[in-house]
Amino acid sequence: MELSRDQKDQLENEGYVRIDDVVPAALTEAVVAATSEFLGIDPSDPGTWTARESHGHGIVPLHHHPALWAVRQHPDLYELFASAIGADALWVTLDRVSFKTPSREDYRLSRFHWDADPTNPDENGFQGLVYLRDTADDQGAFCCIPGIYRRLDDWVERDDWRSIDPDEHEVVNVGGKRGSVVIWSRRLPHSSAKNIRAQPRWVQYVAYSNAGSEANRESLARRVESRRPPDWAIRQSVPGQQDPEPNRPLDLSPLGRRVAGLEPWDER
């Protein structure tokens, strides 16, 4: 599965694109089940969600569950990023999941931000998420400001360029069906919208980048083998983060082993 010419154009011109029907339902539901087990909730019982914070993005510190790896090694997902990046030798991020409950009346929109320095060409690339269940635009969906992306070179000349008032810009909410994927440029300011629906938003964050040096591959492989979260996740100290995480067996395909750094790309 590759991005079409129109999808590539949208990604280049608007900073994001949504692709439907990428990840099978069996894989997305397995991640929902793994997230529910980790949180100790029943997805069908709102009474079990009340302990979850309704502000923010609903981040759940789960990185190495086999269900997440089944999504990461799904060929269609990998091929979309390979198409966007223009390379085949890729490594996958050790990112996590999100369970964003319906928002309370005092909800405050999380700030619009970049997860990397958009002024640094070495940090350009793409990020992404998989909607694990159908998600409406007003259900805490991914949201972004393409207007700033389109004039980013001028925007970052401002002294306060990291401060974004969403009321001054056109904010685009990007929901999607179960199994849909949103890919966005790291130069695009983004957040997640208010969830005014009765159901939570379920998301797995996932992205790929160009494979690097042998030393970096070995470092990634050790982290996967030891089930350790990324250093940036450890620094964030999200409640419930385990280091290391439980050592569950991973059923990785040849592609999965390569994107996890467990095997070099040049050994076919």
C-alpha cells in the first residue's frame, strides 16, 4: 500500500494526510484489549473510566506489548511510511497508545506543539497514529494548523513562535474510521481536540524513520530485547510507566525484526 500522488501532494502542501482501511480490525482490537488490561478498565463500561484524566492526550505508557508490535510490523503500514519517506530501510518508533476519555466541562485544549524542532532540518520527517476504533472529528481526534505549516519559515522568525493561540487560526480536526492512519510532517503544529462524544478515543502512535548506523541499530535492538521504553518516555514520568516492561514473547516477522533493529536491512 503506497500513498497516491494526491495523498503525497496533500502531505506536502497541508502537512498531513489520512489513509483509510490500513490496519485490520483484529489488530486494532488486540491493542484496545491490551490497553484495557493495562488500565484495568472495561471498554464498554464508562463507570470504569472515571479514574482517567480527561485533560491532555490520554497517554498510556505501554510500549512493548505484542499487540503493538503486531501493528508496527503490518506491511501496509510500513509501506505507507516507506512511500512517504522514499526509502525502504526504516526503523519503527517505540511509541505508545492513548485512551482519551470524554472531556469534562472544564476541559482545556492541550497546547499546539511540535514533537521536534521544526527549524532543524535533521529532525524533519513524519509521525503517525492509527485509530483503533471509529473516531469522529469531535471525539478527541488529531487536530492541526496547516496554515502555520504552510508559512512555517516566516512563522519561526517570530520571537514567540512556539506560542500558538488556536483562536487565531483555522484548526483542522482529523478523525477516522477504525484502522485509519494519519501521517503528518514533524513541521506541522498539532494537538488533540476536545472529546465531546460519549465514547473514548483509542489511538496507537506509530512512525518510522530512516535506518541509521550499526551502533544505533544495536542500541535499538537492545532496547527492544530488554523491553525498555525510550529515554524520552522515561523522562516524562507518565504514571504507570514500567522500566523495563513485562518480557512478553514477541512474534516478529522478518519485516518486524528489521524495523525493530533486530536484524540489519542489508541481510536479505
